[in-house]
Amino acid sequence: MNDDDTSKPLRDLVAPDLALLFVGINPSLRSAEAGHHFAR
């Protein structure tokens, strides 16, 4: 993994009219590399 893989933030996933929102910790380096929230 290089710095370019982890320097791009993942976009927020919050839908309009959301009734409930679970908040987790920041994504891991693996998640940033894969480009997905919580990839494992």
C-alpha cells in the first residue's frame, strides 16, 4: 500500500430522511485501500 491509497477520503453514506444512524470508528488502512467502508 502506498500513501496515494490512503490519502483519498471515503465519502459519507447518509441517506435523506434517515431514521437511525449508527456511528462507527474510522475505516482501517485496508478499508481505505479497498475504497470501501469497513472492508473486512
